[in-house]
Amino acid sequence: MFLVVFGGKAVFLKPLTEIDRQTAVLKERLDKLQQDWRAFFTAEDFLKQTGKRSLGAKPDQTASRTGEMLAEAINKTGLAQTEFSLVPAGTRRLRGGSEIGWTVQGEGPLTKIVDLLFLLEKSPPLHRLDNLSLTPSEKSGRVRVRFRYLTLVLEPTPDTPFLGQTNLLASNSEDRPKYQVILTRNFLQPYVAPPPNPAPPAVATASAVIGPDNFRIVSLTEWDGKPEIHVRDAAQNRLQRLKPGDTMAGGAVVRIDYRPMPLPGRGGLLSYSRVILKIGNEYWAIERGQTYADKYRLKPDQLPPNLVPATPVETSHAHPP
């Protein structure tokens, strides 16, 4: 009887167990197929929405429309076309599409450069701004900008209408005040902390000797076209703000010079800003980051074009008495 019972179980129950196992495997496969279908339709909807932000169906069409849009953005922000260059960056093949790029470089006032970047960042077309670079210009109050504007041509091309030319630069200006923090100070110059609360004047002692090494130029900036010089007084731990016409380091401040020039005694390194002083009939200079003790006499060929010495200047670099 035991042999009959266990033999019957082996004969009848084993096929049923195998059927249950196969049913579970098929159900798992069916669930995975349903998940894949849902993901497919979700991706298809996303692709259709993304395709509506395309600039064209072919790379050459997209490249031409992108160039027109960039030129229009430069004009719209009040920048001069003659000070900008637009160079096609070519086409790069990607999986599912092609990347179209333009290299943009030029210069202008910082406020308008920020307006241009904001306008392009908020523009509706599918895009990315890459390799953004901002550097000081040789002209006062201006900066140089360089970046790449990249967009896509999807393959296969979605069967959806593309953006109209009038919608390429449509943007919402509600976020523009967030960019204003860039303009609150000259971020291309080292940060200068606000002066602390006024402290009582320090009592001079025999051991406290105040010399030219105590005064260091920490910033040379322009605010609304007005030059400003920030000098750190290490002896009294305070910041002085000077402007052209003020007395400084034994002379009168003439101007701030932003021409790139070799840094004295630094083996060919360049300095991009300095303050020019007039002591008697001679012109002297102090580079940003240096102290009053580092001032040096300017030769005639080192003077700015519109600054001519009243009398011939000696070539000696000795400090005046």
C-alpha cells in the first residue's frame, strides 16, 4: 500500500508541480514584458515632446537655424555683432541622433554678457551651453566670453512640428533677478570682505613701526565707470578706499591701468592691473597684490598711450627719497 501511495504521488503530482513552475516563469516573463511596454510608451511620449523643441529635421537645417538664433540673441541684448564671432563646431554622431554645435566668442559689458547667457539658457530649443569661459578684457568695464552652444537632431526624426522662428528666443524673465548677484561686484577681481565695525584707533608703540610694507593693494575695480582702489592697512587691520586724485605712497593717484604687462622681477609673468602714481614729474606704478614698498618707476614705453611724461624719465628703478 505504501509503495502504491508514494508511487502514485510521484506519477501524478510531479507533472502538476512542473506545470506550476512553468506557469510562474511565464507570469514573470509577462510582467517584464508589460513593464517594458510601459517604459517604451513613456519614452515614446518623451521623445515626441522633445522633438517639438528641435530646430530642424536635418543637421544642415538645424545648423543654419541655430546660427540665425545666436545672431538674433546677440542683437537682442544690445551687443555689437562686429565684436562677436560665430564658428560652426561641426556635427558629432551620437546614438539616436547628431549633435550640432557653434563656438561663440566676443566681448562686451558684463551686464549685457549676462543678459545674453540668460537668454540662451532659457531659450526653448533643445540645447546645452558648454565650456563657458569669462575673462577680463583689455578695455575697462568689459569682459570676454567664450562658450559652445550645442543642440540635437533626433534620428529617426519625430513626426511633430518644429519650433517656429518667432519662438526661438521666447523666455520668461522671472528668473533674471537671480543672475543679478553676478553683477553686484566685479567677480573677476579677488573678493574683498566688507570692513568690520569701526574699532578704536590703535595706540602707537615703540615696537609698532608703520612702513610701506604695511600697505598692500588688494583690489583695483571700477563701479559704474568710477575707478576704486582698495588698500589693506596691516598695522591697523582696516581697508582704505581711494580714487584718482587721492594721495597714496608719496604721490597722487593718476589712474588704474588694466593693460597686461610683465610683472617686475617675476621672470616674464604677466600682471593685468596696476595703479599709476605721479611723484613730481615722474610716473610710478604699484601692481595689484603688491605693497607700497614694491612701487617702481615707469619708463616712457611703459606709459599708457594718453599719458605722456612732462619731463624725460630716467631708467633707474631707485625709489625717490
